[in-house]
Amino acid sequence: MASAPPAPRASQPLPFASPEQLDPRLQDFLEQASRQLCVWLGSAAERSPLPGLSVLPPVEPEDHGLAPEMLLADLQLVMDGAFNPNHPGALAHLDPPPLPASVAADLICAGLNNNMLAEELSPSLSRLERSLTAWLAEQLGLPAGSGGVAASGGTLSNLMALVAARRQRGLAIDGRAVVVASIDAHVSLAKALAVMGLPPEALRPVPVDSQGRLDPTALEVELDQLERAGLPVIAVVATAGTTVRGAVDPLSAIAGICQRRGLWLHVDGAIGAVFGLVPAHRHRVAGLEQADSITINPQKLLGITKTSSLLLLARPQELVEAFHTGLPYMEPSWGGSHGGESGLQGTRPAEILKLWLGLRQLGLVGIEAVLDGAIQRRRQLQALLTPNERLQLVGGSFHLLAFTPKQLDAAGSQAWSDRTRQRLLQEQLMLSRPHYAGRHHLKAVLGNPHTKPAHLENLARVVHASLDEQS
């Protein structure tokens, strides 16, 4: 005899917004969450850049959904344990304070919940992405018809560039193929080759000069050796802003080499390509316009909320040809190609919205002011630290500056940098501690617009005092 079905469990109405009228519950919840965020941002200077204690609320969902006030209380616990990029002393990483327009656009992007996979799932946003990437490519000097795609981070942008280059070079199934880059190139290149099924030795490092820039003569030697060995080259990767010192490889010289040899040039401009957006700073990335592809990350300096990376190509059709599948379950594109055909990602949010709105909030004058301020802060800190002859400084033409005592060995620099970083944190100044050229350094990233001259003077005071104690 069949048993009676179980009685249905009592449940509350599902918490989705009404499609028929303004939903007061949604409005109140978002207003409270917005107020909570504004308080957190507005009190940033009262807290340390790095919280001393992080309390995590329960992770697992309960039987019944929580009321809004309980959700916001749990949310506050997570916020209290978060890194604090709005603090004037947050100088450790390439994570600036967020632009208000970008924050708002992130909220709207989530609420729209459009999918950049296909145009009928994001009609206006697909057009916006094509138009904005074309404009950005034009601003950087790429030829007419250039464009690209937004991506979740520079690692993915670099990967897609190398996949497109590999296909264009006819090396899609050649396991001997290699990528050539400077020894200071970003670690994402090694990840990309692993994803592409190539061994670690497929990344061929080229020496850098005393300024941390790829040596063109050494590049020519490496390419000659590869040719004699019969090893095909997928691409040469130049870096516009290395991770520790912000060095820029000689892009024009490298482009000339690639053009003579018929090689794809990709520029990893995750840090520095934004300087090509305004004429006053374009000289810092001279030659960028000669690249076949460029990674640019507005999230690292312009305050666009994460994630905001783009891959721009002189021939964007190369990207479509590398990743085209046909999307047989979608209606045909009316704009050339679906977003899911223009890169590795299929389903993805309209991250282009926060970039578009953020750039329009800044304007070209505002973009230039952000870049000016970053350079000025680096120059000020450099001027404060340079007179100390015991300190070795490494930097470039951007807003990064790293330093370590000259006389210390690897163990000594590790101990000094750790001790000095802790003392800086006590002053609510947060620097990072990268390992570079065999020794630990302290690194300041001077892209925070809230950082004032007094903060940098205090930073220099702590560093000088720490050097005195070391002596």
C-alpha cells in the first residue's frame, strides 16, 4: 500500500523583487545596504588599512531565510574584516579606492543580471562593450577597426591573447611552441602556458637591463637561438609596467623586431597601459600602438571596481576566430558576433558598465588628474628617500617605488622589511613586501588619491628610523 505523500513544509514567500510594482522591501533593503557601505567608506581613515581582527559569520544557510536586518548584520561582520582601500595609508597594492559611479554601475549590473554571452541576453550592453573597447583601442593608438573584449582580470586577458596568437601563427597543436618575455614578466604568463598545455620551459625568459627593461639585443639573441633550434614562437610579450618596479620594456624596439620577423607582439599593460589614454602621459608607453594585442586593467589605478580588465586587439576578428563555436542554441548575432564568441568566457556579467560609467564620471581631465597625482606622489616619496645613501631604490616611470637596504643580504633584507612593515602598519601605512632580485623589498604603490604629502613624510620618517636602528 502506497504511503501518503509528506505534508508540504510551510514556507515564506520567496524574496524576489516584484515585477509588477515598485517593491518597497527591495528599496528599503538596498537603501540600508547602501547606507552601510557609505558609512564604511566614510570612516575608512578611522581604521587601519589592514584589519587586526576578522570575525566570520555562519557560512551555511539556515532552514529558513534570514530577515533583512540579520543579513545586513552578517554583512557588516564581513565588511569589518575586509581590506580597506579607501584608507589614505593603503599603499601596498594596485587596488585604489572605488569610484562612486563604478560602484553604482556594479549595483545596476547585478540588478539587470544581463548575460554577455549573446546579444539577445544583453542587447544594449553588448553594443556598449563593442563601442567602448573600440574607443579605448583608438585612444591607445591601435588602427581603425580595432577592438576587444572585457575580461575578469589581466590573467585571463593575457591567456586569451596568447591563444589567439597561437591560432593565428598556425601553432594550435604544436607542443614545441614557446612564448618569449622578460625575466620580470608577470606570473600570469606561466599560468597561461599551463592552461594551453605547454610545459614550463615554453616560457623563455630574456634578461633585463639595470632599469628592469627587457634587453632588445638579448631578445634578438634568444629569437636567433630558437630559430636555429626549430622552436616556433607563439608571441613575444612586452611588459608596460612590471609588478615590483613598474618598468616599461622598450616597446618600439621590440615592435620593430617582431615586425621584421613576422611575430605577434602582445603587450601586458595591466599596470601601465592606462597612461596611454591621455596625451600628457602617452610618452610613458611609447610604441604601445604597434602591438597586435594589449592587456589593460583600469581597475589598478582609475578606481573602476573589480574586475575591470580588457583585451584589445588590432584585429579583433582574430579573437573571434580563436574562440568561435557557433553558439547553436542562440539566435544569430545582429552585430557581428556574440560576446561568448569573442573570448574564452561564455556567461559573464556586463562589467563594461562600471568602466563606462566610471570613465564618464572622471572625464578625460579627471583621468589625467588621477595619473598626474599618482606620478607626483611617487616623485615626492622618491625625493624623500633618495638622500639616504643606505637605501637602494628601484622604480620606473609610473607610480610604483620599491626599496631595500643596500648592505643587507637576503636574510637581513627579509628581517628588515618585515620589521619595518609592521612599524608602518602601526602608523596606519600599509606597504607590500615583494621578493625581487634575490632580496625582500618594501613597495609603495602611489595610486591612492587620498594619500597626502604628510602621509608620505611619515612613511619616510619610519623608514629612515628603521635604517638608523639597523645600522
